[in-house]
Amino acid sequence: MLIQIQTSEVDKSEEGEVRRRLSITGQGIHTDGHEKAMLACVRRNNVTGAENQYFADLDGKHPLCQPRVLQEGDISFFTDNELYHYVSSAGPEDPTVDMARTMLLMHYPAEDVLVGAANPNNDGGTRKSEIKLREYERRVSRRGSLRDALSYPPESRTIFL
């Protein structure tokens, strides 16, 4: 089982500075290649967007549900290798206040991913993303424990400029 904590943060803007909503995953519509998955919202502070949605196809022409915001405490379980999922762009609702969104992600099985192999039970296909999150300069990102995510030390921030 693979368990991750992902935190996306946007620092408040200075006077006159404009913030726009950006992808917080850089993945678009995708499958992670696991058989079972869970998403849980641990923290959502001053966030607009970041709506989760599930699709029957990689192109997003056949939605299985309406987009839904996972609020703090909301959990979504799904069979990752039988559908595709997506989270919309996000940004601060009030740009003069810091934004933070923390998600707990669990995937099973994880053995294939840990050794760099493809899951033989997932043949859903893939598409290259046009967004390359690692190319943003001045970005700081760290994965850590649940305690780290809840305390939000400065070094755990993902900053969009």
C-alpha cells in the first residue's frame, strides 16, 4: 500500500499582485495504475476550485458524476484501474489570505510502483501532461508525515508564483 500526504499552498498576495488558479497536480484526467484508491481531504483553507471528478474515458467525454469539492473530512474511494479521475485547478478564494489544501492519498497495491513496474491489471492508457510542475522555479515541495502536513512548516510549502 502506498500512502501519501500532499499539501498545496499559495502564499497571500501583496497589494496589486494578481493570483490565478493553477493545476495543483499537473496530471489532467488520469489513472494512477492501482487497483484501489482513496482520497481524503485533511485540510482545506481559503481554496476555490480543486473539484474532483471521475470519467469513463481518458478524454473526459463521458463523466461518471458531477465535479465535487472534497471538504475537510470528506473521503472518496474508487477503483483506479476501472475509471479515470481529475482535480480541477485551484487558487485562493481571498488572495489576501494564505491558501492551503492537504490530501491523504492511499493506493493499493503499490509493489509495482515501488519497483518502477506497470500494474498488469491496468491497461487504461496514458497521456503526457502539458503542465510540468517540476519546471516551476522557486517551488518548494516536501512529502512528510501527517503531523508535518498538519503543522505546515515553511519547508513543506508548494508555492505558486
